Amino acid sequence: MSRAMPRLTTLVLVSFVAGIARAETEPPAPLAPPPQADCANHPDDPGCRPPAVVPPVNPTPAPTTPVPEKNTSSGGSGVGSLNLGNCGGGGGGGGEGVVILAAAVVGAALLPVIVYVVDDDASPADKARWEGLSTRVVVYGGTTTQAGGNPSTGFVGGRATLGYQLLGVEAGIESSMTPSQYAMADAGLMLRLPPRAHVELGFSVGGKVLQLDGHGMAGVEIAVPHRYLFGELFQKRVAFDVRPSVAFNGGDLALLLDGGLQIPLPGPLSARIGGRVYSLDHDIEASGFGGLELGI
């Protein structure tokens, strides 16, 4: 029995080692597949529920604030610039009013040229007056209106013209009791064309100063002073004076249109009544006046 025990022990060890070697070389047994859910009988099981569908998110663009465009219209850099390009303005008509005034100034400057070309020759008396030295002096008073929102103010003024054949000079001045409220002055050299039967035409270049309610401009003025002649009264001509003009200084621009009716009186005097429309500080302003004219 002592001999049988070592042999049995050896057999057990050999069997144990062989089992270990076989366990290391054989692949592991496959796992059993998970049980399939019975969706027909149990539709609420987790395996039977369809995956949730998440709709795509469209991001809403953030609202954008429009950037205001810069005003590129030409305007004066100083106080009281006279500007044709600005379309704002209060009671004076704003941009539309300035456009209408510009058209009126251009039309008033072109009309006498057309009349001069088609008109008849002047009378001998009108030619003699043009060939000699002639002087006209007007003294008047008036008031500005509130067309552009500025307060109205009274003023007094005077205007003088001196002419001899083709050459002439003209000058005028107006002012209220407070010049900062209203004042105007101009002076220029004139080219006087020989008169026609119904029109006397000239061209003037000079300087202009305009002040209204603390605003003002000083610049060069180009004007077309002319007179439309009608019948005679007290051996003098009834006339309507018109003076369209443009004053400018750099980017500043002023448009002016003057008109006045001359009614002869006995002697050297004549009655004068008229008005003016002009652009100032983006608005349309106006004034009216009346007075006496001395003609020699």
C-alpha cells in the first residue's frame, strides 16, 4: 500500500496539470444572447420604444439696428450757413421750397434775355437816358415775415444805381433796429445793355452780406437786374424792377429774388412797392417793403 500512494499522487498531479493546460488553450464558451423583447405583447418595454426624434433647431438671427447714413449734403461750417442741398426746414418750405425758389430765380434771369432778343428798339427818349448819366435813389421801409420760423422785424433801407452807357454801379443796404435780427447789404459793378422797347437789361457782379436772427453769410453775388417797361405816367415810364441773384461762399449758397413796381408821381419822385423771397439757413424767408424813388 505504501507503493500505491506515490503512484496515485503522481496520477492526480498529472491530471491537474493537464486540466490547467487544456483550460488555457481552449476558447471560452460564447455568451448566451440576451433575451429578445416581446414587443407584440409588451409594447411598453424599454427595448420596444422607438428612439426620440429631436427636431433640428434653427437659430433665430439677432435683430440688427440700421445704421443711419451720414448727411453728405454740402453745408456751411460756420453759423448761419446758406445751403441749397439741405431738404429740412420748418415753416419756410424746406427742400421743396428751395427747389421752387431756384427754378424761379433761373426763370427770372432767363426771361429778360428772351424778351430782349425779340423786343423792338427803344424809343429815342429811352436811348437818350441810357446814353447819358442816370441816377436812381430809392428809400423805403418794410418788414420781414415769419416764413422760416424766425420772428418778423421791421427795417428801413435804401438803394442807389449810377449808370453811363454800358457801365454802372449799384449798392443797397437794409437794417432793422437790431442788425443781428435783420440786415442786408450789397454792392456791385454792372454791365448795362442798350435798352429795348419793353426791357432794360443788366448784369452785376459784387459782394453780398446777409444777416437774419443771428445767422448770416458774406460772399460773392451774381445778379441780373432788369426792368420791364410799360406805359407812361407824368412823362415817366411805369416799370417793374426784377433782380434775381445768387450769393455763394465756399459750400454756402443763397438764392434771392427781388421785385418792385415803380409808379411815377408828379415831379422827380415815384412810388415803390415790392417784396423779396430768399433762402437763408435751409429755409425760405420773405420780406415786403414800400417807399419813394428819386430818379434823375
